[in-house]
Amino acid sequence: MKRTSFQASLVQASLAAAVMLATAWLASPVSAQQQPQPAVTQPSAVSPAPASSTPATSTPAAQSAAPAAPSASAPDAAPADAGSRPLKSAAPAMKELSPWVMFMSADIIVKAVMIGLAFASLMTWTVFLAKSIELSVASAKLRSALKKVADARSLAEAQMALGTKEGVLPSFLALALREARMSAGISSDTGIKERAASSFAEIVRAEGRRIRIGMGVLATIGSTSPFVGLFGTVWGIMNSFIGISKSQTTNLAVVAPGIAEALLATAIGLVAAIPAVIIYNHFSRVTKSYLELVSRASGAAARLLSRDLDRSHGSVHSRAAE
């Protein structure tokens, strides 16, 4: 009985050892898949198992362990292939930006604003050239006329000195002679002088209106061009943001051209406005100087008229005394 119980315990121990070996054999492929390097193809670790225990289980384990080696080595091969190929940039290349390219690429509203501002700038420089020539010629003629009549003693003598030339001072002299002729027989010199001064003031106002022609254009361009350019900029930036929302990208190569086209409208507006303001201020000073010359001419004609009136009354009194 003792030998039988001893043999039974020996068989149970042998069975327990066989179960442990089979469990270790089946668990070895799972551990090989978790390791970074293939370490399952070692015959020394698998061969000590008895062939009689579970010969059928060795084949599935080896087959399951064999594909694990390429999967473990695949991550190591992928970086090498990725490093051998050059990386391509996904960002588009930024196109060359020049004023003409930006103008041609702009929206139709922004183009209209730019063309209008360019035309306003052209008008500014046209007015500048025309008014410069007009004011210089008018001032030179009036100064020359004032020098010629500086030594004249009467209206008739002043007219002879000037000749048949047209201008502001000949107009004053002609008006004074006309008033003196129409007021012949009137003994009050004060009334004649007041009527002549009123006529002189009308000529001064008319000359001021004539010489200021074009100044309103400069004032309008100088005050409105920045706002017109700002309107073009706002419109262009609005279209640029709409394009950004459609393309769904904030890449600088996509955003920069639209914003640059919008800012070009503001730049052209400033180019039109700044010279217009400077030229307007310049012509304001030059026009004021010219109107001072006109006032001098009016005073010269009034003095000659007063001399003629006094001389005529003196001759009347001398005849009466005789």
C-alpha cells in the first residue's frame, strides 16, 4: 500500500510538472511579441521540452512567433526609408508682388477706387501747373503795370502809359474814367469817389473768384482721397478674409497678396491727398499775395481819380476867379 501511494504521488508530481512545462511553452510566443527584438527563434530554450508531452502544440506556437519578427523590425526600417526620401513643403510659394501685379489681381471695386484716385492725382498736378503759370504771369503783368503808372499824374496819362493792354489795372483806370465822365456836372466829389470805390470792389471780388478757380478741386481731393482709399482697403481686406475662409488656411502666401492689394488703395489715396493739401496751402499764400497787388492797383486808380477831380475843381475855380 505504501508503494502504491508513493507511485500515485509520483504520477501526480509528473503530471503537475508536465502541465507547468506546457503552460510555459504556450506563453513563450506572447512574450516574444511584446519584446522589441525577435528573440523567439532560440532552439536552445525550446528544445529541452520532452517530445512526448505535447508535440502538436509546438507547431502553432512557432508559426505564431514567426510573423512577430517582421512586425517588430518594421518600425526600425520605416524611419530609414523616411530619412532617405526628401521632405516636400506643403506651403505654396509666394508670388512676386509689384504694384502692377497687385492692381491686376485686385477686386473690381478696388480697381475702380485706384483708378479714381490716380485720376485725382493727375488733376492735382494739372491744377498745380496751370495755376502756377497763371499766377506767375498775372503777378508779373500787374507789377509791371504798377511800375508804369507810378509816375502818372492823371488817368489819361496812366492809360497812355499802359497802352491797349488788358489787365486788372487798365480795367480800374477805364472804370474810373467812365465814372468821372458820367458824373460830369456833379459838384460832390465824395459821391463820385464812393461810386468808383464800389465799382473797384466788384472788380477785386471778380478777380479773386477768377484766380481761385481750381482751388476747390485741390481742397476736395486733399480732404476726401484718404477716405476713398480707406474704403478700397476695407473692401479689399473683406474680400481677403472671405478668401481665407474659403481656403481654410492662414498661410502667409495665401493671406499676404489680398492684404497687400487692399493696402495699395490706401497708399494711392495718400499719394493723391498729400500733394493736394500741400499745393492748396501754397496757392493760398500765392493768391493772397496776388490779391494784395490787386488792392494796390485799385488804390492807384482811386488816387489818380481823386487828383483829376481836384484838378478839375481847381480849374473851375481859377476860371471863376478870372
